Amino acid sequence: MTSKMIKRRLTNVGTPNSIYSVEVRAPEGVKVRVKPQKLVFEHINQSLSYSVWFISRKRAGTEREFAQGDLTWVQSSNSFYRVRSPISVTWKDKQ
């Protein structure tokens, strides 16, 4: 099993007092976990951090060498604002 964690920031450019929930379309062969799953913004231009874990049981050299998906933050009140980040995962042989 292979895992990788990254940290990211999201900045609210919409309305104050906004809540965003995460939606994940995980790449095939990869489990994606996001914490926290909701971001609560009190102000415009406020930035909040979140962490993303990618966990794969797939081994390099099997069928596909890459997979794609996406992570989208959706404003909870009306779904009007959506912030999408593409995900691309590659596997490489261990040297």
C-alpha cells in the first residue's frame, strides 16, 4: 500500500458566512480522504487549509499507469459556487 498526504488552502471569494462541503470523484484504484470535509468561512478573502490523503493498493506495472478524478468544494447553501481541483495519479516502478 502506498499513501501520500498533501495540504492545500481554499480562499473564499464569495459571500461571508459560507459553508463549503467536499465532493470527491476518486481516481480508479485510489482511496481519497479529505479533512475537514466542510470549510466554514466567516469572511470574504478568508483562507482555510485542508489535507488530502491518497491511498493506493495498486502496484506499478499493472494495466493502467495513471488515473484521474477530481475534488470539488461546493457551497452548501445553493451549490452556485463550485471550486474544482483535478486529480491525476501515476504509478511508477520501484527502482
